[in-house]
Amino acid sequence: MLTRRLVFVTGKGGVGKSAVAAALASVAAADGKRVLVCEMDDKGSLAAYLGREELQFVPTEISPNLFAMAMNTEDSLREYIRLFLRVPIIGSLTPLAKIFDFVANAAPAVKEILAVGKLCYEVRERHYDIVIVDAEASGHFVAQVSAPDALASLVRIGIVADQTKWMSDLLHDPHVSTVLAVVTPEEMPVVETLELRERLAKATPIDFAGVVINRMPAVIDDAGVADPTSVDSAPRSSEQSAISMSMSVCAWLAERRANAERYATQLADSFELSNVETLAEASPTEHAPSAITAHLSREVRRVLDGRE
Amino acid sequence: MSTDDIATLPDHRLLSLLDESRMIIVCGPGGVGKTTTAAALGVLAATHFAKRVLVLTVDPARRLATALGLVALGNAEVPVHLDRARGTLTMAMIDTKSSWDDMVRRHAPDERTRDRVLENELYRTLTSRFVHSHDYVVTERLFEAREGGGYDLVVVDTPPSRSALSVLDAPRRMEQFFSSRLLKLLTAPTQSRLLSLASRPFFVVADRILGAAFLSDIAEFFTLFRTMEGPIVARSRRVGSLLAEESTKYAVVTSPEPVAMREAKFLVDELRRRNHRLAAVVANRLVPVRLGDGALKRAVGLEASLADPVGQLAPPERRRLEVLVACEREIAAISAQHGSAVQRIADWGALVVTGEDRGGDITDTASLLALGESLRTRVTTERQE
């Protein structure tokens, strides 16, 4: 996974894409790689998981070797015009950007190509060993990553048409680029992940590395605990109601784990087993974003060590 | 778990909120149970009031659709059977592509324009791929639902996170779009377009980026689209005022996760900035109160039994108590985290509604009703302006 140079981390909203991307980036940087991690939507969750208020288009060095940025299509357009069109830009781009924003909304794939183009550019120029993308949620992601293919079929001439080729080449090369889907063991995320793989395969020949199950609840050792007859052995009858409450608590946690296992099994059945990895849920005391990143980094490390 | 629900009575403040609303727009980050909450509110309203309720959803979970007895939830409005309901419930999903086609069919000035739009390559790509195209369609559907006279209450489940805001802004954007200089430029004859000084920087860049052929495709599409300006703008204005009406209420759903709450708070602020009526924040997926309450005390009690030197505990019994202690400690920690999350949500100054984590519990309309009836409002202090 971390041997590729462009890794897209996607999944349904709320499954922890940003946290997993932050953890992967931290682990790769700890291994001595020069890492760029990029948030594609403007929610700012990646910043939170990296312990920052916000991220800019210009990468910030979070820790040695770990750089983070937030995608911004206006800045990307500015850079693009400067690098490729050699049109001098004097002062603000705002009036142009407004018009551009409009056409970009109207002309499909233009906005997406600027975002994906920037990532591909960083990969091509080898400014970093690995670019990890905290990508859009599954639905928008397919449109984004297949933008060069889509645009190539719509625009046959012009600079964009020439530009889409090298981007597609990078994105389609399984040694360079791959997609990792994050999922939580719940119904909708699982359904959406299965759909994502299908839709992605139809839209573009990008490699699909596999699935990471995030927030897997711990196993509850409930042997004998949930058996109501065992209440009789409680030392004093006054404690019986407390004990039976404790048993309900235990049963609730066990059911939560059982539900999660059911969805994990469904995923494992649908994907090849070796391509599904599981990251344990953080303990309730580790709920701050930076604590979650630290926890997930340990989990990612455990998984990577296990694969060797 | 569901045996505890039998005695539950619905929250009266929540019921009056449902009673006084004609539209409830449900927003929230992804993965917090937004769609389920919207459906539960719909079931609750249709059960307790003699109202015709419509739930408009963007993407229902399969199991939720099954729970509502819906085989295929397409663009059509599907009646949902409810036991012992005073009102009726209808469910509909918004399919972007077919909604756009319907809209073009409805507003095109003549058959020729209609067919040319429907067959336009750019139109097809736009409606099936263009992310924001969904927002305009929601606008159109809201108009139909409210002005069609078929419903007394419309519950709208919006797309996750800030995409909800672009739905709310869509009517205004649509209006601006038709009155924009850019549209006039794009749809002007090529000759005058090239002469227009204002267009120069744009066309220099646009031509070089996209190629002139693609630009004329865009122009052709917009020229056709402009023929529908009148009715579309009129509707957008009407929906814009519907969204601001007294009887249109907004609810933000969140989980107790810090990152979800951060996003929910952003939505709360943005709704307020737009002067929308934020009726409630639903703190969802909380550990059930009956389990969390007193967990720490029970853990301490169990630990005392474990430490008791008098009663010689048999190893299996000791093991059992240890497991129970671990579970109680776990639930106490989750419960404490959720408690402080709810406290922080209360500081946002809106009515707080708490919803419990029900795992895989939603299997039929009865369980949706039970979910709706288990929602609880919390009294909070008034927001300091």
C-alpha cells in the first residue's frame, strides 16, 4: 500500500476517511518517506486530525517529512495557468475565478481535473515519495478520479485534451496509483463501498487496493454472562437488579460487536479476504481527534507489521 | 432491547414541533443516522396527527427502504402502510436524472426545444454527473410537494454535510444564473461575444483550456436552457420564500463524535446566518440512558464483590464478575463522553433532542415509530445573543 506514490482514501461520509488518511501519512512519514497528505473537500477534518486549525493550498510541514495541504480549485487554476499556459497573472484572479467557477460548474470535470491534476502534477514532479489523498466521499470520488477519462471524451482538442493523457497514464498505472476504501461495520457504509467498487470499475481502470474496516468494536467475552439463570448465584438478592443491569450492559456491547462482525463478514465475502483489513475502535477516552490519529497510526502499524 | 420501548410515550415538545411545521429540513454530517431520523420523524407525525406526510430522501438505506415496505424507491411517491395511524405517510427518493428530465418536459416552451435539450450531450453529462445538478432538482421537488396541495408536512432529508447548504442556496443561485452577465455572454452570437471587451480575459483562458468547439457546445446548451428561464426563475423565487417561511423548520442531526459535531456546529451557524429557523439539534447515536446511568456505581459495587475476602468466589463466578466490571467501565466511559458532548451541543442554544444508538434495530415501520417515540427533548438555557 505505502509503496505506491498516489493513494486515494475514500468511503462514505462519516466513516473516518480523514482520520485514516492522517494515520497512513503519519506512519509513512515515520518510515522516512517524504509525504504529502491532501484534503479534497473543504471540511477541515484532516486539519483537525493533524492537530491544526486549518490547512492551505501551499503545503504546511506538520512534522518532519509530513506535509499537508487543502485542495482549492482557484489556487490550482492559478498554478495551472502559471505553469502550463504561461499567461501572466497580475493581481487578483477573483473576477476570472468567478467566471471560471461558473463555467467549471457548467462544464463537467473541469473542476475535478484541476484538483486531480494538481495531485498528479505533484506525483509526476516527484516532489514527494507518496501523496495520500483524503478524497471526497464515494459518490463524488468516482467523478473526480475519472475526470481525465471523462474530459478526454468530451474535449478532443485544446490544452486540456493534451493534458488529460499523462494524468490518465499515472492514474491507471497500478504501480503508481491506488484506491483504498474506508468503511465502518454498518449497513450503509458497507452497501456504499460495494457500490463504489462497481462504479469505479465501470468509470476508470484505476487500481483498487482494498477495504479498511474502521472502528471495529472490541470483542466482548460474554461467556456465561448473558445466561439469566446464573443470576441465582448472586451473593445477595439486593444486588440482583444491579447484576441484571450489568448483564444488559454486557449484552448491549456484545450485540454491538455481533452486528459489526456481521457486516465485516459481508465485506470479507464480497472482497478477497486478503484485501480487507480491520482497525480497532479507539477507547472512549481517546475521542479527541489527535488521540484518534495516534490510535489509528498504531493500528495501521500493527496491520502493516502483520502483512510482512 | 425493544421490550423497553413498550412503555415509551412520545416527547410532547417534539410532537408540537411536528404539529406546527409544514416543512422540516433535516441536515447533518454523514453517518449520523440522518435519513433514519427523517423517516422516524415522518412516521411519528403521520401516526400521531391526521396529516398527510411526505418524506423526501436523497439516498435511503436499503434496510430502511425494506422497513418501510418499499420494494423500489424510484422518483415516484410511494405510500407507506402504517398501523393505527391518524394520518398518511408517503416516501419519495429524488433521482437526479429523471427529475431533470421531468423539469425540462414541464418547462420547455415547445417540443422541439424539449427534444433538443434532452438529446444535448452536455445536458446529459451535466444531469448525470454534475454534482450540483442535484440541488436544483431538490428545489423543483420541494415546490411540487408544497404547492401541489397533496401534503400537510414535508420532511426533507438533505445530502450530507455542507452539500445541504448548496441545496438551500440553489433557488438563489438559479435566479442569479439566469440574470448573470456570463449567461448573456455565452448565449450571445459568437461575433458580438468576440467583440465584447468584458469577455476577453475569460475567453483567452477558456479557449486555451477547453478549446473553442467545446465552448460553442456550452453556448448552444445554455441558449436552449434560457428558453425555460421564466417558469424556472418563478419557481426558484417561490421555493426561496418557502425555505424562509415561519412553518419551515430546520433540524441538524449529529453523533457525539468530535469531528461530526464540528461539522454540525458549522451547519448550525450557517443556518442561523441565513436566518433559517433552527428548531432542534438531534444528538443521535447516544448510548442508551438506562444503560449508562449508574454504570460507574455498579462497576464499583461489582469490584467490591470481587474484593470481598469473606465470600469465596468460585473461579467461573469471579471471571463472570470481571467481565461485567469491564463492560460497566466501558459503558461508563462512553456514557461520560456522550454526556459531555450533549452538554456542548446544548451550548449551541437550540432545542436538543437525544436519540439512542439502536444498532441494527430498524426492521419495520413499528421500529421506526419506536425510534421516533424514544427521541427526547432536553430543556436548555436560552441562547445568549
